[in-house]
Amino acid sequence: MTTPVDVLALIPSPTRNVWYLGPVPIRAYALCIILGIVAAVYLTERRLRARGGPPGLVTDIAVWAVPFGIVGARIYHVITSPDAYFGPSGEFVRAFEIWNGGLGIWGAVAGGALGAWFACRQHGLPLTVFADSLAPGLAVAQAIGRLGNWFNNELYGRPTDAAWGLQVHRMNPAEGRAVELLPGTYHPTFLYEALWCLGVAALVWWADRQFRLGRGRVFALYAMAYVVGRFWIEALRIDEAQRFFAGDVDFLGSWFHEGIRLNDITSVVVFLGALIYFVVRRGPRERIAVDEDGTIRVLPDTEPGATAAEPEPEPDTDPTAADPPPSPR
């Protein structure tokens, strides 16, 4: 029997995910993605400036990284959930309807890294320096982006009787409104992941300040911490996805009785790769020096609190310079 406390604790879902400003649709999912990008750019700008980077450099890199990341994220989502687009009842044209949700983080990382690498090369900045500056902001952006799944009533977990269960509506994508309320309540996996990402951001920020990590190891730590949470959250989700080893993983319990999702396999691979990189990669943290002509130089930063300093002027050795006046006696 549901008590008044349980009812108050239930998490409702929005009944609309699009509003109109005249003829222009304003979609909640897109707003969450945009706010996440803004937060990531702001935090990355501050972190890169603290290492000596010039103002505006992060924005210049984001101009390339963001579009590449969105395309990569959509491609990854389509690959990992192909039935909705290529299955018997799928519609290929829906693969381009990005406003209805569906962005895969590892596709975003891969595509964004390609765009960022290209932009970093133009500015003479190593990609690892940018990635280390980005890591906490990227986790915060993911947390904000997950709110878009809440507005879309998507990517929720299996049914639950927990007091924080999520109410879910079946949505009409064309109109952006709820059609009916589904029976029962479900695990709010969007909320689990949002909170986990905020924890990852705090962990990465703290570890970077405490241990002065560099050479891409900050980003590797972010990747390891994120996929640990993604692994168990993914196991709770019931949306359509590519699965493997169905019926062969009973030893893992009921979480994987329908097989292991492709995103979980990706999480394991990413964790192992990031762990190897974190352990093997060595070297001092980097700082940035900017010459008068705008050229970026990357220097080792081995002293806490060190900043990119201007070179000291050479002493005046002009032989024609007048001798200083004698000191008074």
C-alpha cells in the first residue's frame, strides 16, 4: 500500500518537452545540451587560464570540438540502438531527429577529440593539456545533459517500489507532449547518472589539485570514474540496446539475465584503456607560456602554484651607456 510519504517522494516526469516561441520550437533536450556545453566551456576556460592559457582559446577549440562531438554522439547512439532505425519497425529517417534524444557519450568523446585535436594543432596546444582542463567540466555537462532525458521521459530503468521511483509518460514525439502515464514507477537512471557525474567532477577536480596530474592523466581518471558508475546504471536500464551473451551470464545475477549491453562492454574496455594510460603515462604537469607574437609554448610545471612567467629581461650591457654618478660621501 502506497503511503502519503511515498506519494510525496515519487519523482514526476514532465508532460511537455517542447514549447513554441511563435513558430520556433524550443526543445528541452536541446536546451539541456546547450547549457551543458556552456558549463563545460566556462569551467574549461577557467582551468586552462589557470595554467597560463590565453583568454578565448577554449572557445576557439569548442567551435570545432562541439559539432564533431554531437555528430559522433549521434552515430554511436544509432550503432548501439539500431532496431529503432534499421529494425523491422524502424525508420531510418529518425536517425537524424536528434532533438528526440539519443546521444552516446563515447561517440561524443571520440568525435569531440577529433575536432579538438584539429583545433589544438592550429594553436600549438597538446591535446592532453586541453583534455585535462576539460575533464571536470565534461562531467558537469553530462549531468546537465541527463536532465534532457528526464524531459523526454526516456532512458529510465526497470520497475521499482522505491520511494524515489520515477513516474514515466508515453510521449508523442511529433507534438512534444505526454499521451499517457505508464503504470508503476521506475528507477530514475537519468538522476543516478547525473549525481554520479557531479561526484566524478568533484573527484577529478580534487585529485588534480592534490596530486597535480598532467599529461592526460586527469582525463584518464575521469574516464575510469565515470564508467564505473555507467556500468551499474546501464544494467538497470530497460531501453532497447544491443546485447551480447544473453542467457550465458547467469553467474552475474538478475541484472544481466537478458545479456550484457554494448555500453557495458564499452565501459569495461574504456576503463582498462584509461587505467593502463594512467599507470604508464608519466611526466610533470604542464603549464603554458604565451609569447608576444601569440605563440603557445608548453613547459614543465613541477612547483606547486607555478604559473607561466614572462622571461626576465637581459641585463643592459651597452658599452656606451654612461657610468652611474658617484655615491655621496
